[in-house]
Amino acid sequence: MELPLMRFEGFEWPRNPYKLNVINRNETRWENFPQKGETLTGCMRKCSVVSGEGEFLGEDCVTQYEKLKAVFKKHKRGVLTLPNGETIRVCFEELSSHPDSTPKKLSYSFRFSEESSVPHNLSKSSEYAAAGGESLFDIAYAEDVDIDTLVRVNPQIRDIREIKKGERVRLC
């Protein structure tokens, strides 16, 4: 089974990174109480970090990297869709090319950090205007709406993996 390609703000990787790390973290706080000893007093979820390494291959490998670099410079924040379909509102923190590259292979690494709060694109509206390059999963995550609800109330959408720019998506 081939996994869907990773996407971020209109950029779709031509092939998924060969190394992908998704780190889910919790913040814990331990306190030392007299006669009780060390006790866990707090545990809360912290933001995830997504990092990885990959290769652009072929005659256009530099062009592929430059396209990703342009997205990095333009879109610091956005929705990242992982190969397993999970979407995360992230900040694109790092992108670097590696010196082991050749004319037909450009190696790179990246790092995204999940944003702690999801800014909504709506101001109390029941519709969303797609920016293009988004999926229904991206919109569901960004607007905090159940994906099944979006599919049910938007029967006009033929391909939930790619919403056309300007297409109106009902949220409820």
C-alpha cells in the first residue's frame, strides 16, 4: 500500500521523506514533598514536533527544492498533512539542503513545530473559502470541525483530498 504524499500549504512532496519523526510530548512537573517524597503534580500535552530527511531526485531536483524553499519563506505557518493523513497546524521552522547532493539528487532536512493554538479563518461564519492546495482534512483541522460532518454537508466536493481555490466549504 502506497501512502499519500506529504503536503504543506499547496506544496506536495514528489515522494515522501525517507525519514519522518513525529514526536508527541508531554510536560511533566515533579515536586518533592516532605514525608511523601517526589510526586508527579502536573502533566499536560505539549506541542508535537515533526522532522525528517528526504531526497529530491531527477533532472529537476534543484527546482523541486527551490519550490519547497519558496513555500518555507512565504508560509511560516500552515497545515501540514502527513503521509498517514493526519493534519497538524504547524510553524515551518527549518529547511536545509545537504552537501552530499549530486546533479540528480538533492538531500534535505526539515523541522515543523505544532502551533499551540489554532487560529480560525472564520469570524463566526458557517462557510470557509478555500485558499487552494488544501484538503477537506486540512480545513477540518484548521476550523475544528469533524471531518465526517464536512463530508456530509458538502456533497458537491468530489475529491476531499484537493479543494479548488475559492471553493465554498460549508462547516455545519
